[in-house]
Amino acid sequence: MIDAQINGIKCKLAYDERLTSEKAPIGYPFVYYIRHDENKWTKPIMLEKFVFVNFFGTVFMSKPIEFNNENYVDIKRFRMEGQYVVFNASTSYINRVLKPSNE
């Protein structure tokens, strides 16, 4: 899980994973889900109790969130902390993997 902040609130993010409260880290018992923008899958836009489509990730918080009448909270500020994984692959390897099977 990644340390993150949503609207200035510290939380734990499981990017691109649907997790339940059973997987909650200690001190973060409240689980919510993030919806991404329709056209930009890297841009989180809403925090909800459940997301069917445009799922960005699962977030765990130390305190419950108060939702509006529409049962979501707009994400105005979002920040992920920590290191990102970078994968390197040679051009020959990529060509081998992507080569059509009929050739």
C-alpha cells in the first residue's frame, strides 16, 4: 500500500486493487473506493463507498468520511507518496513479446 493524501487527509492507497475492510492496515479501519476520470484513468476524481466502473483504487482512512447527498466526495487534491517502480526492457524483448503469432 502507498501513503497518500486526499483533500489533505492522510490515507493508505491500494492502487488498482479492490480490497475489503478485512485487509485494512492497523489504524485505518474505514475503506472507500476511488473513481478515475472517464478520459484520464490516472486522474482520481471521486471518493465513494463503492465504484463499479472507472475504478482507480481502494483507500483506507483513519476517520470516517462524511458524504454529500449524492454519496460521493469530489477529490480536489490528491497526492501519492513513495517510490514508483520503473520497468526496463530491451527493444528486442518487446518485439519478441509483441510479435504476432501468425508470423
